[in-house]
Amino acid sequence: MKTSEQSRRNLIALTVHIVWTTWKRQPYLVGERERRAYHCLSAEAEKLRVPILALNGMPDHVHLIVLLPSSVSLAKLMHQLKGASSHLLNTEFPYEEHFRWANGYAAFSLSHNHRTNAITYVKNQKQHHTDGSLKTPWERTPEETAG
């Protein structure tokens, strides 16, 4: 196990753009459910000390840009985010259709030079879907890449 002194010697600056979908792309994330889901995702990332740079999406998918520290793996982050948010949505909205996320996610590393554009893109997610100005590589999800 590393000591705190060893950890301070690490300089980690990994910016990751993550995209994942609802089960069968059901348009579940609308209104209060969307607001509660995003609040939960933000709170869970904060618990793990993973800074969120951008969070937004559409009724059937989420885009998230984070600074991933050395102390948290991408798999751990996604397990925590998806698990906590699906539990919350099923607890707070028990009379609606059972909520679940699709298996998997897509993750893209971002260079420092691309970070600002990606953050702007995520923050304007709904506009991009409305006006057709999508950036295809950043919209890819695991089910779309399966051959």
C-alpha cells in the first residue's frame, strides 16, 4: 500500500469522457427523474473525490466528463455511479417502470487541447441532438460498436 507521501508524488491528469445508456434506450431520464439522477451521479462522484467537469445527456443516455484520479479506477467509478443512481431512481419512483442502465459504457480519454471543446459539447447536449450537430465519436456507445 502506498503511503500518503508516495501518493503526493503522483501527477495524474486524466480527463475521461464517458457515455452510457438506459436499458434498451428507454427514454427514462426526463423531468424530475433526470434531475434526481444527475444529482445522484454528482454526489457519488464527489464521495469518490472524482471532479466532474461536465454532466448532461438525453432521455436515453448520459455524457460525463471527469478528472480521474489515481485512487479510482474507471470500472469502480462506473460501478458506483450506475449502481447508486439506479437504486435511487427505483426507490424514489417505485410506481413507474423499473429503471436500469444498459450494460457497459464507452470511455474516451481527452487531451488537454480537446477538453474545453468536449465540455462545451456535453453542456450543450440537448441542442446538438435537436439541431443535428452531433460529434459522432463522442456519441458512440458499446451497443453501437458491437459487430
